[in-house]
Amino acid sequence: MSIIKSFSVDNGDMFYIDHNSSNFTIIDCNLSDINTDDIVSELNTIKKNKSISRFISTHPDEDHICGLTSIEKRVGIENFYCVENQTSKSEETDDFKKYCELKESGKAFYIYKGVTRKYMNRGDKNIGSAGLSILWPDINNEHYKQELEKVKDGDTPNNISPIIKYSLENGVKALWMGDLETDFMECISEDVDWPQVDILFAPHHGRKSAKIPLEILERLNPKIVVIGEAPSENLLYNIGKYKTMTQNSSKDIVFECISDKVHVFVGEEDYSVDYLEFEPGITRDGLYYIGTLNLTK
């Protein structure tokens, strides 16, 4: 069994994957005075039983790196994954400075389309693979190169975000896209090998500015699209035939992933959806079971 958790961290993103191996992966962070102690405690509880851990930073905007300094100090970052970039900011926060320090340190590992690394996507006889694949960026793509030049001049780093797939053997396939914007996705739509996935974490928290082009959605064909947290007037709630979960309403979301199934839990007692199957006796401390996604249907 593996666990994917999407934290409810207000207008930002933070996830982890508690792999069914000795791997532990954190993707982005957005900590505050209210949530830091609880989240740090949870991360440390999981990490103490793992031998391989990594922090993946999709891009250095504050709603994706806030609290990075605390994570390094209180949890520890042994492996820092990011795209190679020279992003500049007119106002540098402590967490942005920490991001820059980490990406230039010996802990850094630069990710790009097709990259392989031991334990990220190659196991050995003692420790299994984390099941992580990097589908983007293509560092030779001209559109991507243009975005790298823009961020050097202080432009938004949204479009340097990688596309990350997690696959569990005989189980779930999940996809993260950082904060990629619609116009950029349209430019690279033919340059990415879009896989079919079960869970799609909508780019840029599900904002209208990051509406996924229909041709990409049809190739991904997700069973659930998670709409993240942002002001409600900015969110794209209606994405046609695709089923959604809205984190503004559900709060924390936990996907408990086993062979051919995913049990879904949320932090809000009154939240529900009508497309999951109910299985009796499924519980998780501190969360509310809302149903099970059958991957074989």
C-alpha cells in the first residue's frame, strides 16, 4: 500500500507520497504559523521509517516553497529535485534564498524528461523504485528555453514546472503539473507523451488560467481531477465529463492506494462525491472515508 496526501494549505500546494517501499517523497510546500507544527510532525513520523527521501520543488513561487527553510531545518532535505534554472525575484524571501541555495548545492538533482535515478525510478535488490517518472521538461525544446530566459529576468516561473508521474505496480497512476499555464500547455501539447492516469492534480490549483486543453485532457483521461485551493472566483470547477474533487471544500485529501483500488479520505466530515463506491469497514484516523475508486472499471 502507498499513500498520496494532498494537504489543505490555503492558496498553495503541498503533497507527499508514502511509498510502498523505503522511499518517501515530498512535493512542494506552503507552510504557515497555523499548520507548520502539525505538518512537520507528520512528515517526521513517516520519514523516520524510510531510508530514501526526496523533496521535489516544481517551481520557486512562494505558494510552492513557503516553509522550505523550516522543512530543511526540522525535517531534513537530503535530496532536492528541481529543474535547472536561474530564476530571479525582485523581492527575495528567506525561502526563495533557501531554494536557490539548495538548487546549487550538492543535494540538488536536476530533473528533465526521461531522466533516471536510482531509487527514483530504478530499484535494487534491497530497495524498490519510487515509481516516479519525469515527462517534462524537454530541455532542448525552444518554448521551454524561452521560459528559462524569462525567469532569469524576473518573470513568473510557472512554466518551468515539470510534469511528474507516479505509478504503483498494479495500481494507481497520478500526475502533477506544477503551475503550467494554458497557453504554454498548448505550445507543448505534441511534445509530451501524455499517459492515461487515474488521479490528476490540476495545474495552478485548478485556476482558469491553467485550464488544461481538451486534447490533453482526452489523452490523460483521468478518473479524478483534484482542483486545488485558490480564491473560488479563480477556479475552474466545470471540466466537462471529468469527475472532480475540490480541495477548498474537502480540505486534506488522502488516497490510500492498493492493487486495483484507491480508498479516498478527506478532512471535512460533510464533503462527499457521488462517483465512488462504498466499502464497509474502511477507516483512517482523523479523516473521513468518502468511497473507493475501482481502477479496473
